[in-house]
Amino acid sequence: MSKAIRDELKQEVAKRRTFAIISHPDAGKTTLTEKLLLYGGAIHIAGSVKARKAARHATSDWMEIEKQRGISVTSSVMQFQYAGKNVNILDTPGHQDFSEDTYRTLTAADSAVMLIDVAKGVEAQTIKLFQVCRKRGIPIFTFINKLDREGQNPFELLEEIERVLGIRSVPMNWPIGMGRELCGVYDRMKKQVELFQGNDHSTIEVRPAADYNDPAIREMAGDYLADQLAQDLELLDVAGDPFDYEKVRAGELTPVFFGSAVNNFGVQTFLENFLQLAPAPTSRRTTDGEVEPDDEKFSGYIFKIQANMNPAHRDRIAFLRICSGKFERGMSVKHVRAGKDIKLSQPQQFLAQDRDIVDTAYPGDIIGLFDPGIFRIGDSLAQGANLTFDELPTFSPEIFAKVSVKNALKQKQYLKGLDQLTEEGMVQVFRSIGPFEDTYLGVVGQLQFDVFEYRMKNEYGVDIQLARTQFQFARWIVADKLDASKFRINSTLVKDKNDNNVALFENEYAMRTAVERMPDVKFLETAP
Ligand code: G4P
């Protein structure tokens, strides 16, 4: 490889920060995203992301579900530049009924920002998303939001993070007061204070401080809060975890920042520290060994396919995470699964829902490819290689429904829709073995059913019937010999779309009994 290209790649890779914000609904993800975009100059008016959220509802039709439920079903990618870094934020839907889509999007991130409401602490959805990030071993940064409201004691919050999530934490800054008394934060690393000024706290003043005992803090915060701060930080210095960069990189220690997104308080410090500490794109595993981001040959994989973003054209967009090499518009790459060369001619880059044509892009970037139906989730595209990325986990569905078509005359469209939507990764499909060919759908979140039903009707003109079943667990079965009669009570045997045997169980007891009774059979959570 020419030195010039390698240098260019190294430089561009070093600039990239690609991350996702994980949180429970209402923790303030939209607000924080918007503030970050404002710093990057990617948007100029506060409220634009929210407005886009609303505008999207007005323009896109299958997103009607979003409108009805006031949630964002699909995730998008936002890019901006700040302090010499190219930042990509992957937007993961934050509603309760999230889907496999959410999980898959996390595979495209190199780090995650965990947003926590100071009053509510670690909530259900945060836990689930955290676990996916944990599995990948990516660094996780924590932003504790809504400090302008009365919340839990910061020590209790840290304790909760460690207890519930099992990750050690290191506070990078510390609140001076909270709620109505909030007057600032003390930055432990930079040794400076950020103080709210003015009656309405509208200005923020940053002052260097010798340490947390600096008289300037006492002068501005008063004796009570200054004493409290000194006491807290002494305790942290003695009993808290020290900052350890290696542990942060390994996802074993989370740097914690306190702030208030809506007041823009602590956001800039957070952004600057985050950009410094978060990793640039690193190597990724493939069937062909590790691929380094500065490898000359382009490669990437599709982690998400979104249908019908523009209802005027019934197109699909495949989201590709670039893992190595330089992307150039019009380049030819190998579509590894299809075994064909394809030309990438209409690539798009995203800012919220705007799409721009992109000419070049680098590892860490996400581009959208026009998909005339040739891509599947997990597909790898590579220049001159047959590698496949080993990134996309499939998830064990937890909710199951029997699906059937209401009007038998629509059988053909129904099968087509079922085929295409399962290919997209919308739902997982299972077929019963035996005289009655029942079809089951399995999902991670109820919302996937709703979207599936909606899209079957709107895109394929098919009314379907979904009957929820009692099943709660799916286990892929690997066995030399299988005795179907053993799967009768509170369970059933089905085939997945690749003809693998899968057992569905109604409860944990049934599953455990089956596992105990069949020691020679392997029960896997996902497809082998
Ligand atoms: P989400 O995307 O995570 O669901 O949360 P979003 O940003 O929409 O924020 C949820 C609510 O929390 C919003 O209030 C938002 O203004 C508020 N919020 C965000 N950050 C802070 C903060 O630092 N302090 C306080 N006090 N509130 C915060 P809302 O009433 O639901 O909407 P809006 O009418 O204010 O837009």
C-alpha cells in the first residue's frame, strides 16, 4: 500500500468516534443528542431534532405507528464535527418495546453513552441495552442527567450502577448541590469548577480551582455546599476507584459525568472528555481473521435495513458500517454472500433524516446504500476478499405469536411479505412440524409485531391475524437423534427458516426439565 494512503487512513480513523446513546425512555436522549449536535454546528436551532421527530411523523406513512405511540421506531445516524473529530451518533430507539434492530445497531458502535435520570436511576431498558454493550466489551460512558431536579444521592447512584449493572464507576465530575440548590459541578480531572450564574442559571462560568477546597468554590457556593463537596470528594479520593484508562477501554470501568442536558450544563465538558477518552474504530473479527481499520482494502457490514424511508419511492436503505479502507462513491465491492461484485453508486450519509450523497467515507462511518432487495442483515461487503464479519448476534425471541392470513386469496402476497420481512430481520419465523403447518413469529419486543402487521397491510396489502401464544423461550437444538414426543408438554418442536430444529417452551420449568432429561442434546439460545 502506498504510504500516502496508509497515512490518510490512519489520520481519518484516528478522528472517528462512533457511538450510541443507551437509555430508558424520557431520560433525555433526544435533548442530549440535540445539544451535542448544536456543539458540532450540525444544527443551529435548539429544538430541531425534536422538530425532525415530529416532521418525520408527518411525512412517512408506515411510521404512523410512531405517531400513534409517540415513539421512534427506527434508528438513524447523525454525523457532526467537533474539535477535529468526526463524530457519528447512532440513534437507538428508546421506547419500551424495542426490537432486535436496537441491539443490532449497537454492534455498529465503538462505544456507548449510558444516560441515566438522576431521580430514576438505572431503569429496565438501560439494563437490557447495557448488557448488549457489555457482551461486546465496548467502553461505556455514563451521563447522569437532570441534575437541576431533586434526585438520588450521587453515591447511591454509583452504588446502584455497580450493584445492578456490575460495572465499576469513576466520577469524572461531581455535583455541587442538586435540584434547586444546584450551583455547579467540580471537574476532578481538570481541577476546575463549572458554575451556574445568574438568577435563572442561564450562564455557565468555568474557573480553574487549585482543588475542591479552593476558596473560590466556597465564595460562590456557600459554606454548606462547599463543605459537602469537600466531604464527598475526600471520600471518593480514598474509597473510590481510581481512573484507569485500560479498564475504561475494556468496558470494566465507566467514567461518570453529572449534568443537565436541557440546561446545557456539563454537556460541553462531557463531550470534550468523551471525545478524548472514547476509542477510534478498532479491529473487527471476521471469518478471515481480524480486519484493521487502516487496512487498504475496503470492508464493512450491513447492520440494519430500513424499508420505505421515503414513501414516495418504495425503496429500502441498507445501513453499512465501514470497518476498513476508504469508501469512494461508485466503487466496486464484493457482495460476499451473493458472490457478486456490485457498484456502490448512490451512497448516502445521514443527519437525522436528511440524506446527503457521500463521496468518500472512512472506517467508523455509516453509509446508507440503496437496496433494490439484494441485501440482508449481516451481509458483508469487501474489496477483493471473501471475509464475513462476525458481528451480528441473533437474539433469542421472547414473545411468540401464531400468524395466519385472513383472506386465503392473498396467500401469495402473504408468503412474499413474510419472506421479505423476515429477511430484513423484522421478525424471526418458525414453522411447526407435523400435519398442520402452523407458522409462528418470534420477537424480542411486542412493537415488532405491530410494525410487522402494519407493514404487511401497507406494503403487501395483506391482513394478518396474530394470536399470542404462551411460549416464552426458544432453544435451537443440536442432536444426533431427536425424539419429537419429548416436546409435547408445555413445549413444541418447530423449524426455523434455515430448517434448524428449535424447541419452544412455555416456561422455564419446562425448558429445564427438557434439558435435564436429554443430556445428549444441546440447547442453544440462538441459531448455531
Ligand atoms: P428521550 O429522548 O430520552 O425520551 O427524552 P427527551 O430528550 O425527549 O426528554 C424527556 C423529557 O425530559 C423532556 O421533557 C425533556 O425536556 C426533559 N429533560 C431532558 N433533559 C433534562 C434536564 O436536564 N433537566 C430536566 N429538568 N428535564 C430534562 P418533556 O416535558 O417530556 O418534553 P418538553 O416539552 O420539555 O420537550
